[in-house]
Amino acid sequence: MNIINHYTGNPMINNALMTVKALARLNDVQDITTDILRNMITKVCDDLPYSLMSMNLRFKSYTMLFTKNGPLYNDKTLGEKVYETLLLKIVDGFEAEGDKQCNLTGLHYSRTFSDFMLETLVGLGVSEKEAKKKDLTMNRCWVPLLGGLGSDAQSLPMAIQTYNVHPICVVLLQFLPFCAYIYKKGILLIDSTALEFCEDFIEEKVKNLISKVKNVIVTNAPIENMKGVAKGNYILEALEVMERCKADCEYADVNLWSFSNSGAGASCFIDRVPNELLRQLSVLHNRHKGELEYILSTSSLSSGFLECLSDKKDWPNLYPDKKYDGVSVDFFESYWEVIQQKKMTAMAKYISGLIMKYKDSKDESVLNKTDAYKDYAPLLGRILWRATEKGDWTMSCQLAILDNPELLPVSYRCFQIYKLVHFYYQKRASVSTIPQVNVKNTLASRLCIKMINLINQASDYQRKKIVGRILDFRYGDKNNDLDSSVLDELLIEYAWKEGIYHLYPLFYTIGGKKNIYGICSLLRLYYKNPENLSSWEDEIDFSVWQIDSDIKKWLDRINDFTCQYTDYRFQSAVDESKYMVLCDKIKRAIPRNDLRSQMIWFYSIFQRLSESGKMWNEYDLIYDPWGNYAFRTFLFAFRLKLNEISCYYNLKNE
């Protein structure tokens, strides 16, 4: 009589069915019959011509599965007879119909496990009265981790009623020791949506176990637990089985269970291997089999590797260190590809070549360290400048490696590529051709072209002066700092129409600190090695920028102050035609470079307004909302507004 037509939703029962199928060398789980089970109870298989009871008495894994509280280990008088007789009675009394339904398999039945146990004990000479005093319930001595109500020891988990379990499940589960391998100090249970893969995996485990215990069988020694391996090894085995089996595993998930049913240490947890991780590993296995096998089979590497691969993160051991050479270049690039993170590997390899070409003896002392990338900022700055001087590096290339080219003010940081570059340098991998980059639509590139266009509008003298100061600047060199006002005159004269509300977020951080180092560092590369930027645009969408409300109020006050001062000066004019001349006088009166003179000028106009009845608090003007001294920002905003007023009356009088 056939036992079952298909696999169940219970991984433990499924593993037992697959084990029976493998031992009996059947083609399909549907081929498992009561006759086959009866024969296997008396003789497990041709390779192991011993009874199921005799084998389970020797398997050390049996007690991890079924504890020592069952009759096979706990009853020295009738235990062995009870065990074997019970299994045979259940098989002979198998039924597929009845008023009860199994919670594990869905099979129907009428006679319970307790009925078979009572019949077995009575048949072996135990009086019915004495038999009923024994624990006849289905519990974790027969079904691992199943709670029961027979005694306090079996109440796992806490429950108000026992599970309905078809008695045939007890028989099937007795074959689990034949595929029992240790995993994380528990018994391994494999579960997957690809059942054919599971069948092949279990079959391989059964064959391996049989081949290893054959020599032990002829002695009376116990059969030790099959030593397990780490998660990486089992996943590697799963990949190899998937490649060999004919099942469609494209959308398969795999779960690695580790459970123990032994005593007070009963436990169960699952390591999930999602489909995406399997597909990633499959790609790496096909391309770099030997290298992936080494990683997955090395306990110190596999855990972190699988975690980073699953989370799509940078794996630290991709890179060489003092005790480890790192992965190969091909594996490195495949890793980033399978986790779908676009890395600038081509640009990193190009920079690696530039380092080899332009490094000097001073650089060598840094580059020889495996963690040299931590000190790459000054080193790479020197090398890329040498490359720029020789025409091998451009502003566009630098824009391509910025950590965040959409950040304003422009940040010159490019830390994210340092580790990539140093990896390729250590592997002596490089390319000689500059990779194609498309950076013209980033905010950083638009600001660059805006500043280049403004510099082109300046007079020859002014242009030469600004470009000279930019070229003399070296980013990160404390001995060659850049005056933060180097672009102010240019912006005041040629970009005043933008207004302080648009210009402020281009050059000032959220904290109110002026930052022109990034933009000047990029312009320095452009003016050392000019390139064709005719297709670039300088339009910046300011609608996406929300200026801080406190900053706006501060800038509003500066604009109001400027307007009040110009109105005060206009009082002496006969008519509006003189306003332009007065604006020019105000402009010329502002000292250009000397901060002390500028402060004297400020306090003089501040005093004049006060005397005219326009009362202002100087701290509301020359200190930003965070309390930082910001006189230069005040002066910059004042002059921008002054140019706006001057232009207004100039157009009005034309």
C-alpha cells in the first residue's frame, strides 16, 4: 500500500521521506509502500544489511534526534522489542482514511499512536492495567521537538493539547539518523522550494554516510556523529548539487536548519539562504569556482563573506592585508557586479596606472602598506596633479570620482575610490586609456562651468589674477591655503543678478562656513589642463534648494540694512538721476582688501544710520544665526545688493 503521494509542508517529514527514498533507491516518493518500510525495518538496505533498531542503537545522532527517554534507550527489559514491534505494527496497520487528520502531513487516520503503543505493550505480555500506567502519548521521544502532555519532561513546547500526528510519521522519522550531519552543534535539516534539489542533496548525504560507516558496522563500536562543516561548506555543496541536478533552481530558496532534541538543550534555529544570494553565488561559482570554494570552505572567511554578499556590502577581505592576499582582480570585479553596485573599477585601474607612472620615492613608503588608502588624500592629490601637468588627468576625471558630485558647496572628497585604487595598485592591475565619463549634468559640473564662464567675462587682468591664484592653490596643503574671498569680486561684478539667496548655498555650508576649496581645486585642474566643455550647461535649479529660515532672516536683515543706507545717502540727491553716481561713490568707499579698514568703514556707516534714527544691532548683521563672526559674508551680501540697486536706477534712467 502506498504511503504518500507527495511531499508535505513539514521539512522534517520531507527529509525523512527523502532519506527512505535514497536508501531504498526509489525513483519517486510515491513509490514508498508499507511493504518497503517493513523490509527496511528488518534490513535497512543492501549496503547496510542490518535492522533499523540495531543501527539506531549505535548511532550517536539518534539521541540528539529522539532523546534517551524512549524505550530503545530507557527500557533495558522490553525496550528493543517494544521499539521494533511498535514500528512493524504501525506499518502493518497503516490507514489513509479516518476521522482524524495529521497536522504534519495532512493524512487521515483513525487509530492513534497511543492505540498502537498500548497494543504493542499488551502483546509483549504487559497487562493492560500496567501498560496504561506508562506514557503512551506522542511526544518528542518519537517526533523531535514535539510537545506532549504525558509528563512535565515532554511539555515542549507548552501546549493545551497534543498535536494530531499520523503514526506512520514515527516510522518515517526513525530513518533520519541516516542523513544526520552536524551543523552548528545540532542536526542539519535541509529545506528548499526546489524539492528535486533537496532529494539530490539528501541522497548524496545518505551515500556519504553509508560509505563512512561501512567499516564501523563490522565492529561493535558506536557510530560517531557525522562531523559537520560550516555554513559556507554546506552552501558550496548545495551549489554543486544544483549544478548537477536537473531541477529548475532559478527561483529556489534554501533553509539550513540546526536542531537538537536532546534533554534540556533542545533547540532549533534556521539559517536562510535566499534565492538572490544563491543566484549571486551561482554566478561566482561558475566564473571563479576554485576561489569561491576556498572562501566558503575557510571558516574565518565564509561567514563575513556571505553576510556582506547578502547585504550587498563591501567585504573587507576582498582586499589584501598583512596575512591575506585578497581576491583576484576578476573575482573582485564579479563581486561588485553580482551585488549590483556600480563601482568605478575602470577609473580605479586607470588611477592605479597613474600611480605606477608618477609615484616617487616618498610615495613608495606609503604605497607599500596594505592600508595605504587611509593616507591617500595627500598622496593621490600629488600624483594626480603630476598627471594633470602631463595631460593624463582632467577636471572631468576628478568630477567622476567625487564621493558626492551632487553636493553643494562642492566637496573634493573622493574617499570611496581609494580602496579600489589601492587594490588594483597592489595587484599591479591598470589600464592606459582614460575611461569615458559623463559628468556634465551633476551640480558640481554645472557650478564649474558657471565659474569658468564668469571668469571668461572678466577683464584680462582680473582673469589672469584669479586663475593665477587658483593655480597656486594646493588642496590639503596647510602651507598654501586659499583666501576664501578669491572669487568674491568676480561674483559681485558678474553674478550679482543671481542674488545672495542663490549664491549663498553654492559656497556656504549648512553651518554657515564658507567653502570654496572644492570648486577651486576642480578649476585648478581645468586651467592646468583645459578641455572642451562646449556641451556643458551652467544652469542650476535653485527651486530644489531650501535655504535655512534663520539664514534667510539674517540675509533679509543685511539687504534691509543696505537699502536703508542707500536711501539715507539718496536724501542728499536732487533727483533720481544722481542715484547712480551716489551708488558708485558708496562702492568706491568700501575698502577692498584690508579687514581693519573695512571694519572702520562699517562702523562709520553704522554710526551715520544710528544718528539719522535708523537703529540697528551690529550683531544682527555681522554674526550669523549660529553666533559665528561673519563680517566677510555681510560685506559680500551688502555689495551684491548695492550692485542690484545701482543697476535698477541705471536702467531706469536710460
